[in-house]
Amino acid sequence: MKLWNKYKELIFLLIILAIAGFLRLYNIAAYLTFLGDEGRDALVAYNILHGHLTLLGPRASAGDFFTGPIYYYMMAPFFALFNNSPVGPAVMIALLSVATVWLIYYISKKFFGVSGALVAAILYAISPLVITYSRSSWNPNPMPFFTLLLLYWLYLGVKKTAWKWIVSAGFLYGIALQLHYIEVFTGVVIFFFVLCGNSYLVASQKGIKNYLKSFKESIGRDIKQYLQLILGFLIGFSPFIAFEIRHQFENTKAIWKFILVGDPTANDITHNPFWTTISDVFFRLFGHLIYYYPNKEFSYNSTSSYPSGLLILWMAVIVVISLVSVYAIRFIKDKLFAMLLFLWLILGVCLFSFYHKPIYDYYFEFMFVLPFLLYGNLFYVITRIRKSHKVYNSLALIILVCIIAFNFYKTPIQYAPNNQMRQMQEVSDFILSKTNNQPYNFALASKGDSPDAYLYFFHIAHRDPVTIDNLINDPNRTTVTNQLFVVCESQPCQVIANSDFPIAGFGQAQIVGQWQVSVEKIYKLVHYNPGKI
């Protein structure tokens, strides 16, 4: 019994980490997403391993500009470890997510005790939405780990007025901002936390009576720590800065243009009222992450499978408990950490009101861990208040068990795997088998996806297709081969008289072969010859 009491906390933590690892790594090769974006990233990481370095990252989804390259360099070692397989970077994301579970526990224990830390960790470990984003290689997916760590280091730096933590936080922010520009919201949180945190600490030390002296000291701390943050940021963001210097700050200009003018070609602009946006974001932050409330982004999680009355009741429960968890911030003994959580929540949610395009759940990744920290604290508060009746403790435990059971029931690995990577490889290998070792052109007929997933497998087989160039650059049409392979991902598929340049650029053609491989239809085209019809 004494041995159990001594090691039970460690045993519970190891069980939680084991569960998190299993839910993220089980059959990951069959479940991971591998489409155009993932194929593009795989190509860049493969080329980095072969000496073709880059200072530019993935293109941003919101405008005509790019992120920094840090994610490609994070991918490269795992590509090497897994013999150039896209599974490697997906495993990296899964392991980072497991590390995030541990980090949540480590930080929560310092402020909410062991019980709150275990609750926060297990809820994050089994959250179906978190697991979904933890099983595929994608540049936004490391954000939860880096954002939590940088804000914790920032807290330590402000609390202890220690430059090493401040500079380290700035460095991590330079990395996080290269993952996705939604981390700009984290930058706002950082700015206000330093400003408000120093004011609070100095005022509590000097007292209200010495307001003027406190104000001057607080401003001095702010300036010093902002400079330390900038120093760390410049180091972490240096690859992107180097690219900008070499290319006359073309990305910076594009970003400023996007901020000031927007995207004139965008057809998905929204004009929702302020309260509509923030209420929607607040609800989704808790409802989708902790309760797995039906989410239209995933076809296997639809509101159509639930009665409307149940959905309304479910929504009401989520809103009430989540608001109570926000109120429970006031019971955190360390008021500086409480301030950090409050600013992170309020600013993170409200800043979305300035974004007038569709808001997807992955945009919340810079806040993914926050609801779990708040629920861990709420559970700790309920179980520690002396006047709390046993009924409330029992109710909290029942709700916790229900959430855990439902999330286990809805875990993504219960659904059939998509096998996207295997399908892409099968299609690519089949096309190569039909080229007769001759040069070939390739095109993808799709509603918006790029051909990079197929191009990746062609590339690692050292059998790249010839890319058809326009007549201005190639007046002699030397880039047009004698055969074109078209993969149809959208139906109906028109391969003859298709206006898309990768197909139309081949010229007048006729179909000489068609096959069904996996779930895709493949056509082989050659140049039109009336005598062979």
C-alpha cells in the first residue's frame, strides 16, 4: 500500500501517456492525410536531405504570401529516420502531441495540484479533435506544444525578471510564427501579458501609495523585456528574415497588402457581427475540443445523427460548465498565471472578430491546450473547496467520466482508415509501369487539390514527369512528350477538350487507355491521329 501511495501519481501519468501514444500512433500509416499539401511538404523535405536547402515555407492559406521554412527542417530528420516515407513526419507530430500531454500535466501540477493536472492531461490525451490533428504531418499541428511552452517560459521570465526565459520565449515565438500566421494572436497575448504582468508585480511590491515610482519601474521592465523578446524572436525567425532580405521583402509587402487591402479575389468573405463571431469561437473552443460536439468539418461527426432536443441540451451544458471554468480562474493562487490564462482566452477569442473569412478548427491550435487547463483547474477547485458538498464532487466526477467515456467512444481510430498514402503510391506506381520507361506528362483533374502527392512518389522513384511549359517559354513545345497520364479525382471527368492547362497544353489528344486503380480513374492520352481511331 505504501508503495502504491508513493508511485500512484507516476503510474497514472504513465497510463495517460501510453493512452495518448496509442491513440496517435496506432496504424498511423493508414490514417494519415496525404494530399497535395502533404505531398508538397514531402518534396521539399526530401530535397533538403539531398542538399537543396530553402528559406521559404508553405504558402499561407489566407493570402498570396508564405510562412517561414522551420517546419520543413523539423520534417527532414524524420524523413531520414523513416527512409523517405511520409509516415516519419506524421510520427513526429504524434510524438509532439504526446509531449504536449506531458507538458500540460507538468504545468498544471504547479498551479492546480495533481488531481487537476491528471484531469487536464487525460482530457487532452483522448480528445478526438486533438487526436485527428495529431496523426498527420501539417505545419499548423505543432502549434499546441510550442505555444504552451513559450507562454510558460514567458510567465517564468516575467515572474522572475529572468532574461534567459524571456529570450527563450521570444525564440520559440519566432518558431511558432513560422508554423502559421494565426500565431500573430499569440503575439498580442505576449505584448499585453508583459505590460499587465509587470504592472501587477511592481504594484504588489511597491504598493498603491507609491504609484508613480511603481509606474516608472514597470515601464522600465516592459521596455527591457520587450527588447529581450525581440532579440529571441529575431533568432528564431532568422531563416524567414534571411529570405526577405535576399528578395527585397516581397513576402512582407504581400502581408501588409493583405492586412490593408485584403484579398480582392476572395469569394468567401464573411461579415458576421462581433458577438456572433466570438460566441461561435468560444463555444467551438470548448465544445469541439473537450466534448466533441458535432462538427461539420468532419463527415463522420454530423449533427444529423442526434435529435435536436439533445443538441440544445448538450450545448447548454457545455456553455454553463465552460463559463464556470472561466470564472474559476479567480481561484488560482498564482495571480500572474491566472492573468496569463485570462488574457490568452479573452484576446485569443476576441481577435477572431477581425478575421472576415471562414474560421476552421485548426485555427484554434494556438489555443488548443487552454480549455483543458481551465477544466483541470475547475476540477481542482471543486474538489478542494472545504464548503463544497459531496454532491458537487460527485457531479463533477460523473461529468468527467461521461466526457472520458464519450471521447473514447468517438475516438477517430474506430473509423475505417483513409489509406490515402497507399492509394497515392499505388496510382503513381501504376502510371510508371505504363510509361514504357519513356518521358511522359502528368495532370490531375481535381476540384482544388494539387498533384504534389503523386509527384512526390514519382520523384523518389527518380521518374519525374515532364512539366508542360507555355508557348512563350517553349515555342518549340519540347516539354510536350508523346504521352499524357491524367488522374481523375473528381467525377464526371472530362479529359478530352479539357481547358485546364496541364491537359490542354498537351494539345489535341485521344484516349488510348483507361484503368481503375484503387479509387481513382486513370487515362492515358496520346496525340490525336485520325488514322488510329
